[in-house]
Amino acid sequence: MNSVRSVLICDGESTIRASVTDKLMELGFDEIFECCDSKTAVSIARESLPDIAILDAAMHEMGSLNAAREIRQKLKIPVILLLSPYDADTLNQANKIGITTTLSKPFRGQDLLPAIELAFVHAEEMDRLKADVKDLQQTIDNQEIIYKAKKVLMRSEGLSESEAFRKIQKQAMDKKKCMRQIAETILVTDRVL
């Protein structure tokens, strides 16, 4: 966590912001951006790209969860949500948008660093899982296209499924292309003929 140097704090209460700022300064944060409304929080996050954002869940003007969603999903910045009091509905909505770290107000200063570390761990895990899902979807898409191309070869050239697969595989190796590219060419050629 040594690389984390900047943080955005958005809370409607100046005493909370001051308390969090003091604790963050003790923890060695270089840049601390403060604001009191969600709209400003999103604007600061876009301009400054802080390492992490700490947002009060009770913000109303833009909606704290809307701001949290934009900061987390579009800017890929981990978010800690401050709850006062604990609210299961808000927590469920936060989880749906990728925010898994919360602190209930009032919180102890010693709880801040573990929450920041947890927010980073969860954000990295969510990003990794999303990338894994994207990779798996790409693999499924590739297999579907290759399957369709095999069917074309089986129909047009009377090949067995394994022969059609080997033909696509060999062409891919010979032409230094991926099997999907060869399969797409087969499908395009079949539609033209």
C-alpha cells in the first residue's frame, strides 16, 4: 500500500472530513482532496484521479451511490463508503456496483488504514474477476465461430468433425494466424459462394 498517496474525501460534515484528513496525514498521505457533495466528488475524481475515494453514503444531490458507481466503474478508483447508520439496502446496492468496503460512522481512526487496504484488495479482485470473465467470454466466442466453420467444412467438403478441426488448425499454423481468423474467413467465403 506504499504507492497509495492521494485520497478523495467527500462528506457533508466538515468535522468528519477534518477528522479523516488528520488521520490520513498521520498515515502519510501526500494529497488529500476534500469536498462536501457527490457532484463535486465526481468532478475532483475525474480531474485528479486519486488513488482511493472515501464517500459519505448520505449525499443526496447527485446520489452518493451514483457518484460511487461513476468513480469505481468508470475511473477504476477503489471506494470506501461511509454509512450512518448501517443500512442493509445501501450496502446491497453498493455491492452491486463493486464497492465492498464500508465504515460505519462514527468510526475509530485506527479502522481507516485496514479499510483502505481492504478496499484495494477487493477492487483488484473485482477487476481481475471481470478480466477473467471477459477472457472466458472471448474463448466461448472463438469456439462458437470455430464450431460454425467446422460445420461449413463438414458440409461443403464432406469432412468429419475432427478432420475439419485439423484443417482449420493446420491453416492457422501455416498462415501464422489464430484459428478464429481462419474460421471467420471460412464463414465469410461460405456466405459469398
